Amino acid sequence: MTAHRSAYVAIFAVASLLAAGVYYLAQPRAEAVRARIDIPALAPISADMVELVQIAPGARPADAATSLEAVVGSYAALPMLAGQYVDTRALEATPGAQAFGFGAALPSGHVAFAVPVEPSQAVGGALAAGAQVEVVAVPNALRTQVAGADEDAPAPVVLGEGIVVLALRTGDGERLTELGAGERPSGALR
């Protein structure tokens, strides 16, 4: 009788495992991209930073990336933790586009800084993200002096040539679309 009981228990265990395997394989699976390592904000995402995993369709977040091609080569707008599903809303083609409103890319190792510009001192509306400019510091003495009045006045200094305009903002930090009365444009340069 115990021999038969052991056989029945073994058959039951094998049948249970077989049923669980069939149930698992019959479930629909969905693909989602997950971060393998911590990805800092504004970092370019490479193939070794992410992985494609199979999960139950109900477990995949609505805005999770579903292919590696959609993620690799883009930039993280927010920090992503290892094991976190990559949200397509946290990806950007231009680093800093969401956080800073950059319309041009900031290359690795470069720094962005703001330079306030009065419309009367600039090219008045001709600037756009991606434009290359020269930044020239003009001493106040030169701006206020009469032509030829003082030959010992300090000369203008070129601070940078070929500087790329990353974004244009108002003096209040808002994105530059249309200036209201009393607002002045300013630029963020690298």
C-alpha cells in the first residue's frame, strides 16, 4: 500500500509541475526595456546599460520602452536606477532638452552657462538654438565714451568664438517664444 502511495505522490508531483509549466508558457508575454545599471541624468544610453526582458503584459508600465532601438543612443532626462523600467517620457534626443530647454546638444565635457543679452546689444531675433556666435565683453567706458575721446580706454575682449547657442530664455527664465512688454531675451551658451 505504501509503494502505491509513493507512486501516486510522485505522479501527482510530476503532473503538478507539468501543469505549472504549461500554464506559464501559455501566458502572453510582453517585452520591456529595463536599466541594468544606474543611469545618471543627461547621460547617453548605450546597449550595455539596458536589457530587454519578458514580463506579463499587465506588469509592464504604460510608457515603458519596448525595444532597445528606441532607447540606445538617446539621453536620460532623469536619473534611472538599476532594475527600473525605462520610461519613454524620460528619454530625449538632445541632452537637457526637457530640463533646461536646450535646443542644441551640449557635448560631453562642456559646460552650459547663461549670458544675459539686451536686444539693443545683440542681433535682435536672429539667434536660435544651434547658432554659433562670438561673445565679446565691451567695457562700460567704451559704451559711454564719445568716439576718439580717450585713446587709453580698455579694448573689447573676445571671450569666445564659435560658441553654440543652446537655448534662448527671457530674463525670468521662461522659454523664449514671444516676448511680452518689458521682457528681455537672454541666451544659454556653451
